[in-house]
Amino acid sequence: MAKTATKKEMTIAEKLDGLYNLQRIDSEIDRIRTIRGELPLEVQDLEDEIAGLDTRIANIESEIKDLDTEISDRKNSSKDAETAIAKYKEQQNNVRNNREFESIAKEIEFQELEIRLNEKRSKESKAKIGGKKEILDEAKERRDFRAEDLASKKAELDEIIAETQAQEEKLEKKSKTALKKLDARLSGAYTRLRENARNGLAVVPVDRDACGGCFNKIPPQRQLDIQTKKKVIACEHCGRILVPSESED
């Protein structure tokens, strides 16, 4: 009868080596992502700004179109008023009394007022169009400038991604494999420490008698315990897992 293979229990030293190896892999991933820096955020900000400018440009163009329509409508209204005036003046030639003449004269006066009002409103609308076109030109100029900036940033980001993506994907696979080799307690502790650490360091070597993460001094006896790798020891100050320096490893 075949014996069932059992998974060999890792020693503390192997666990610590595994943790430090995982940390080095993840630190290299961090380094690659740092190369990209703020570029992805800058690209997103530029895309959002351009979208906002496009909306603003469309709104201004719509407002100008509405004002043009209003000017056209007032021009047609004035033409109708001129036609009405000509008609009323013709009627004045055939009136039978002063009352009819005065009634038609008031209609003519009303139409003339309508024409003057249309001219005034049209003049105001043309002035508004002039102001809006200035704002529109500024918005378009800014949009073109930002579009050039976006194209440059995207090209820069694409170049960096092309150079580092394959390496990053390879390291991410190695990180997942290394993490799976650890028991649930250690992998959970590592993940929590890494998420809370400003520089992503969860496992650090002792460097010049101090923690490689927070640089606080470590007592000599504790350093000896760390070097023996007999147990998992965390820094009393920052909580990072401590391993011997690479020169002592």
C-alpha cells in the first residue's frame, strides 16, 4: 500500500529565509512601481481635466448657438414688424376719420418700438457672443495645451510600462509563490505589516546593531537570538520582523 506523502514542516530558519526572500521580491516590485512614480495619476488628472474642458467648450458653443438663433429670430421679427408698418401706412390712406387714423398710428408706433427693442436685444446678444467667444478660445487653447501634455505623459508612461511590465509580472508570480509557502499566520502577519509600513518593509535585517526599518538600537542578547534563527523576533519599536544582516547570513 502506497504511503501518503506529507508536507515537510518548515523550520523557523526556513520560514525566516522565506519571509526575507518574499520581502526582497516585493521590494523589487515596489522599486519598479516607484520608477513609474506619479505618472499614472498625472495621466488620469489630465484626462479628467480635458474631459471637463470638452464639456465646458460644448456648453459655451451651445450658448453661442442659442444667442445666434435669438438674433436671427429678432431679425425675422423686425422684418414682420416692417411689413406690418407698411400695411398700416397703406390703411391710413383709406381712413374715414381721425379716430381710425390715430388707432393705426398707435399700431405703427408699437411696431416701431418692437423693431428698436429687437435691435437693442440683438446688440446685447452680439456683445455676449463676443465675450463667450473669447472664453471659448481660451478654453480651446488650454484644451490643446493639455492634450499635448497628456500625449507626452502617456508616451512616457507607455515607455516605462513596456520596459518594466514583463519583469513586474514575473516578480508578482514569484511573490505569490513565495507567499503560499508560508503558513497562514506568518503570511497574514507579513501582509498586515507590509500594508501598514510606509516603505512597504515588513521584514528587515539588523543593520549596525539597529532595526533596518526604524533604526532603533537592538540589545546585544536580542541580536544573538536573531542570528540563531530559532524563533521569529519582531522589533519592539516598529513591529517589523527582524532577520540577521546579509553579511551574517
